[in-house]
Amino acid sequence: MRKRINAVASAFFSCILLAGVFVKEGTAAGDKLSLGSGIPYGGVGVNGEILLNNYVGLTGGLGSFYGDLGWAFGGRFYLNSYGNEFRWRLTLLYGIVEQVESSYSGDEETETVTGALASIGFQWKFAEKASLDLDLGYSSPSESSVTITHNIPGGTTKVTTDTEAGTSISVGLTYHF
């Protein structure tokens, strides 16, 4: 199942990149910088987007993911042109999608997990240079389990913890340059 999800994600991302090369309808009106919460923002953080044209953008985020460094990068495909106040979009990202926790003999450890996120959302431009962004997505970790090393008195022990695919909501406030 994970191989199928990764194959679909790779094909979708390739289509976004090809659309950026071949779709030549007009010039993008500007790039964006957002503050928000969710996987596109690396947890709680910032997200930047460079528009390749009116329909395709490359995006990346950096933030704090439950106290660890969070990051994500990928592409967005908008379903209507830049001039619209309300724009639906599809997003595909690769980055930190989950944090797993493990406790063993009083030692608690966490580990972040990378994977893919596919989401559908919208951008509502409520002012000339500002918008509210909201996305609902499905994330799939690239590994089915993670091995966490615990440092305990007398040595170390390794515990394997399962990862889980799941839904994700992200929300942000965006400034348009």
C-alpha cells in the first residue's frame, strides 16, 4: 500500500512540475509568505511559495514540529487563475509528517518521521495583499515503523514503534508580494 501511495505521489508531483513548464497562461502576480500551523508550515512556522505561473507554485515550509525541527517542500496546483478572490488548490508535499513517542524504563524519546502529504484546500484573499489558507490532507509516512534508542542505566535498548498514516489540517495567514 505504501509503495502505491508513494508512486501516486511521485506521479502527481511530476505532473505539477510539468504543468509549470508547459502552462503559459499569463504571468504570476507574485510570490507569498505565510505564517501558520500544519505540515506545510513544518508544524508551527513559515511557508513560502514561488509561483511559476497563474496555476502552479513551488512551496516550502520550516517550523517547530512538537519541539523538533519540521520541514516540508513540494508543489501546488491551483484550479483557477490568480486574479480570483477564492482559489481551490491541490498540494503535494514531502517532509516531516509525524512524531512518534516511546517510553522504556522511565526514558521517554521521540522521533520525527518523513513522508508524503496530499491535500485539497483553498486560498481566500480577503484583502489586496492578504489571504487565509486552509487545507485538508492525508499524510503517509515513508516508513511503517521507526526504531528508537533508549539510554537507560546499564546500557541502551532499542524499541520499534509503528507509524500511522492519517488526516491533517493546516491553516495560515499569507502575505502576497
